[in-house]
Amino acid sequence: MEIYIDRTHTISGYHGDVTIEFYNEDNNNVQLVFNAWELLKDLPAIFRMASQAHQGEIEWQKSQYRKLAEEIKEEFKRPVGRPPKE
């Protein structure tokens, strides 16, 4: 069975388990419960796969942050206050 998870609404941890909750296509609440230790062991692989799957998005986000940093830098170069009277 394949389940597509667009987004989660709750992630919680309790007594060695991690629970991820989301709504399925029929708007029913679904809980996935993982053994916390097994999830931690898989975390490096999950991170690598997710990063590779969205590498283009990640690069776009980085470029947006670089542009924002440049805009902020330029903003701080501008004089503050009213222009001097002539």
C-alpha cells in the first residue's frame, strides 16, 4: 500500500516512540508510530534522500537568502533620515 503525505499536522514523542499524524485523502486522521531508536538510525538516510529529492528547491531557497542578504546589506548603506537641506 502506498500513502502520500502532503503535510503533517502533529509530531510527538513519548516513551520511546515517535508519532507522526496527518490527514489522508478522505480527510481521516492517520497516525504513524515509529520506534524512536530505529527512526534515529534511519535519519541520516532519510535526510539524504529528502535533500536529493528537493535539491533544486534547496538551491532556489539558498539563492533567495543570498539575494535577501544583499538587499539588507544595500539597505544599511543608504543614509538614514531626511536628506540635508540645500
